[in-house]
Amino acid sequence: MNQTQVKQIMQRATERCRENGVRFTDKRQSILSLLLRSSAPLSAYEIVDQYREETGESIQGMSVYRMLDFLVENGLAHKLVSANKFVACSHIACHHDHEIPQFLICEGCGTVKEIAVKSEVVKTLRKGAADVGWQLRSPALELPGLCDRCAA
């Protein structure tokens, strides 16, 4: 992602936070910017290391987890539960309602692509789980596979 795209997305993220009445602090912005510029999902401790490299400042892992929780709660990032890593939401700059995210995770290079799942699919999954006495904690799906580059 180039600098112009990152800047546009960051402006939209700032607007969304303002609209939601939440503070989008400089550090929260820095964490989102790191996620946006990363070609792969990042763990909290990878973010700690990259933040220190970029700013020369230390940041505690627990602080990064709190900032990541903020980003997830406000629809700016997603947690990949299977890997305990985080990615920026690919729809931050959109002005439409979002469907349920589905993550395609390349087992070769670790690249993640976010696509949408129709709400009917999630309703079917929830019902199937409920029929056997389970409750889904998250409607997000994580599907391992291979990207075109790794499949070749």
C-alpha cells in the first residue's frame, strides 16, 4: 500500500472515530498505520518491535494489546484468532455497511485477503451450531489455502 492510500485511509479512520465519539490517539494511529503498511498480519509483539524501529520509542506489549482491542472494537482492524495476529480492515475507507469478514490466509507466505460473507451464510452457521448446543463467538471465518503466487 502506498503512502497516499495510507494517508487517505487514516483520514477516514480519524473521521470514523470522531463520528463514534472515541479518541484516536497518536499511538493508536501509529499502530493502525503499521498494520496498513504490513504485507502480512502482525502479532502484538511484532508491532512492539516495528514501533520501536520506526519511532525509537519503547511501547509495552500490554499497551499494544489495548490499542489493538480499540482498533478491533471500532472496526479498524481484525484479529485472526487462529494465528493471534492482527490485520487492518480492508474496508476502513468505505462509506457503506460491511458484511461479515472472511479471511483467506495463505499457508505459504502468510498473506491475508479479506472478503465478505453474506449474512445468510453466518445465520446458517449460527443455526447449525445452535442445533448441536454451541454458540459461535465470532462470525468471522478464517480459511487457510494458497495464494496464486504460492500455488504456482
